[in-house]
Amino acid sequence: MNQLEKIAEFQASEEFISDLKRYGQLKKLKAGDVLFEENTAIRAIPIILKGSVKVYQSDDEFKELLLYYLKEGDTCIMSVLNGLYNETNKLKAVANEDSEVLMLPVQKLGLLTKKHPEWIDYIFRIYHQRFQELLDVVNAVAFKKMDERLLQYLQKQGEVSGRRSIKITHEELANELGTARVVISRLLKQMESNGLVRLSRNKITLL
């Protein structure tokens, strides 16, 4: 679990890293595995060691909207807050690729807060980052056209995965952007004509 040394991009003490390893339990996920569901109790806080995880929120009709990615060194700030206040989870998280996650029991959060000032620094850094990302989502939904949101999504996915080719269906894209599949298919055809992407079966390559 040497990936913990990258946590939140700051220098963590050996004692802090040692405690995280002592209290946490390693969980391995395959791409598509659910890390946590909506409306469930939070018993452990995830810290991403390897890979990436997508976080969604759904409405009453079970339409999902992608909020942000959790990458190496990240945690889900909503899980932290819900765990601290013993509230049910409001979000859903799914592995974007094969990933490794350190599951930290919520009972240890108070101990880490008292014992390690860098834990508080870590949580505030993550909170700030998530807040900025959520503002981007609000801005995109409220002010950007769907073609801009689609291109932004593909670029972000490529950035997270480190690959220019993205394996995803038009239906999955529509679900994640909260629109219809026919809209996504039409926009992708336009983007291909404009030389922005190359389309193949269940795969989109950024050009």
C-alpha cells in the first residue's frame, strides 16, 4: 500500500501512514463493481490506492448524473461526513477501472482527527477539490450545451484513465450525462465529422 504516500499530494508522517495501514482493510474492485450504493449506512471510508471510481447521484426516476471521479489518493468527502454524523449515504460509487481501495472504519475517524493534524488537512483539501468539481457540474448543466458537456466528459475520462481510447456505449454516455441515447449518437457523429473523435464499436478515441 505504498500508494498511501501520494495521499492528497502532501507529505504525511510515517506514523499517520502506519495508522491508516493498521486500521484500513484493502478491497479490490473490478471495473463496474459497486463500491457503495445510495441510501445505505456508511461503515467505512474509501481511500483510493489504485485506479479510479466514478461517483453518481440519481433522481426518483433512477436517472444518474456523474458528479466526479475519485482518483489515487482521493476519498469521498460525502462518505466522511455521512459517517461522522451517522447518516445514510446519498451517492453511488462505481469502479471506473480495476481498482484498489483502502476501507477505513468510521469508528477510527475521531481517533485520526485527534492524533494526526494532517488528517484534517487531508479532509479539507479533498473537500475543496470536490466543491470545485461540483461547481463545474452545476455550471455545465446550467450553462453549457450538450456537445460541450460531452466533449468535456470524454476529455476528463481520458485524463483519468491516461488513455485516448474510451470504452463506453452511447447508452452509458447518455445515462451519465442525463440525456437521451439518440442525442449522444447524433453529437458523436458531428464530433467525428469535425475530426474531434473516431468512433468504433463501444469505443471512442479522442483525436
